[in-house]
Amino acid sequence: MAGGRVTTPDISYRVSGSGPPLYMIHGIGSRQGTWDGVVPALEPHFSCVRYDLRGHGGSPGTESTLSLEQLVADLEMLRAHLGHETIHVMGHSLGGMIGPAYARTYPDRVMSVGLLSTAAGRTEPDRLKLQAIGDAMAERGVVPAIQTFVDRWFTDGFIAGNPGLVDRRISQIRNTPEPVFLGVFRIYATTEMGPWLKEIRCPCLVLTGELDGGCPPRLNRFISSRLPRARFVVLEGVKHAILLECPERVVPHVRDFLLDVEHQRFADEPTSTEDGIGESPAT
């Protein structure tokens, strides 16, 4: 399919590249363009399908009562609309919860899952911190919390050196209907994948930033340990917004993982690795 932005009745999406389909799911208050830094390296090998979650960007929706099940259903609607029999799924943050939830619901449709900068196995203090953020936004609005998100997502050096990109990310938050933002934040804050990750039988890539406060290596190592077939990578020196701050460091891990799956070279036994091969962190 030729590249271009297209809209189903409910989903705005873009397809580019050629090869097996790779569906790319963004996070809270973001847009499909969050994948732009990694797509050029993947287009020679995969048909890259990125889309706006409902209520984000070009996808309509204002409801605050969203559920993970609805977001999974939206992905299935898009897959059926495009006519792909089986797909790779790659998600960041909240998208990293939608992807495995989709694979759990539609196991025969999924070739692999990428879980980037997401969370499971949260402790009670972890949950209380998220609850406090959600309660504050519900009481005072999303805008006062923006600086908190910026500080959690980007390193200080990146903020100082890339004000335009950070401002665009802030604009995305401001332009997301507040009920939608609160709804997807609630899904992210309350979803616990731990009890069912063992049901995901396809190969999985688990990747996060070393300094990610909300989705730290501790939680991603937990995710990797629960998945039957997982590759685990930690990127040194970065926080949550790995697709924006260092896409060139994300690309090799994503591309190599997907090509391994395509070539059926992925080991059947789970790995207890960082950087895909050892306990050393990725560069």
C-alpha cells in the first residue's frame, strides 16, 4: 500500500514501506508521528502502520470512560480494515500495554510484540504515585501537570538542546481533549499485565530507558521474566521518551528483533538479557 494518511470511520492512520505489517501504537497524549524517527529504517523491511488512538490527533473521540478492551478493539478494527492476516505489534508506554493485550485476545493474529517503555509488576508505592498524579489532574486539570510529565519523559540535556521538539510534545498534550487524556492515563495507571503475560506465546521485545522513572528497568525486567519468549534491552542514560530523544539507538534493537522473528531465528527459550545478549546495558 502506498504511503499516506488515511481515515477509517474511527481511526486516522498512515502506512508506508513494504513487507510484513508492523503496527505501531503510541502512548498517552501522543500521536502516530512519535514513530517518525524509527520508521525510515524499518520501511525497507516492513509495512509500517502507525495510527492515532481514539481521541488523539485525527482519530475522533472525547469519552473519558475508555477501556483497554476498547483500544484493543480499535486495533483489531484497523487490522481487519487493512486486510492483514497476521501482524507484528509494537507499542510505547500505554501502547506497550495495548500490544500484549491485543496478542492475548487475538493470539492467532500476532507474529511478535514489542513492549517499549511500559510497566507491569508495580509496587504499592508505584501505584500510589500514579494515583496521586491522576487525582491532581482530575481536580486541577491536565495543564498544571505538564511540566511533571516533561521532566519524567526527557533528560535535562535533551530539554535544553531541543526546545522545539519538547514544545511540540507539550502541544500534543494540550490538544488532546482532557477527558480523553484522563481516560487513557487511568488505563495506563491501573492496568496490571503481570497475571496474564505468561499467556503471550509469541516472541517479544522488552525495551526501556535506564532513567525512566515511571517504566524503569525494574518493571521491565519483571515483564521480561513473565513472558515465555522475551528479549530484554535497557538503553543507558535516557528516560521515557526514547522514540523522540534517541530513535537512532532504538532502531537497531527493534529492527534486529523483527528480522530475527521473520527469519525464524528467535530462540524458543526465554533470555535473561539486557541489550539482547548479556547483562550489559545498551549504548
